[in-house]
Amino acid sequence: MKKFINILSLICYLSITSLASALTASVPSLTAMPDTTVSVPISVDDVAGVTGGLLVLRFDATLLRAQSVQRGDLIAGFSFVRNILNDEVRISFAHSRGLASGSGSIATITFAISPQAANGSRSELTLAQAEFYDETAQAINVTLTGGQIGIE
């Protein structure tokens, strides 16, 4: 019985430790008018040790068109690749050394709002995939928070 309690204690400790090292990736909720553009940052917090990652942001292509993706200040000096598809943006970044600490923007995506977008419509901004890695290529736990662009 004592062995079982020790193993259970170890599992709980490891679970708490891994949760403590989790980071959060998020996009905000914004509003925009038809036939305008809006810039949407993808932000992360608690990036200590991050050496690279992959993000996929999905959106409603009937309302939005991704025009450009700019590297965020947080990963200046990292290799940075972006791929704009019809209804998603894929971003990957890497460096040989991990970030010391901090929070900020990984990337900023500029969207064009369709001229035909109806007042009151909205596009969900969904972080469909997010992977972050440390210097030993171990995955870092990520909590994802999506947003939206509301049309006014």
C-alpha cells in the first residue's frame, strides 16, 4: 500500500510540475468594418526555454483574407517561415538557443475584411495547432485561447 501511495504521489508531482511549465498562446477578439484591414497578434506568455514551434490559425475565408504575416518582436533572430492558405495561416520558427523569458508576439497577421461582410457577422480565429519545443526538442505544454473578428 505504501508503494502505491509513493507512486501516486510521484505522478501527482510530475503532473503539477508539467502544468507549471505550460505556456499560453492566444489571439484577441477585435472588431472591424467591411472593406478594411485589421492586424491580429498571436501572443504567448512564459516562453522561457522555447527554441521553436509551429502555429496554425484558422479563420472564415468568406469574411477574411490573410494578406501578410510579420514576425513578432519576441522571436527576432529566429528562423521564421509563414504559409498563407485560403482559410488558415501556418507559422513555424526556430533558433538554436532557447528564449530566456518573457511574453509577447510571435507574429502579427494582417487580414482584409471582405467588402460583402455583413454587419454583425464574425469570423472565429481558432488556434487549431500549437507546438512549442525546448532546447532538448521536448514538447512544452500549451494552452490555447482563440478569438474572433466581429464585423460592425
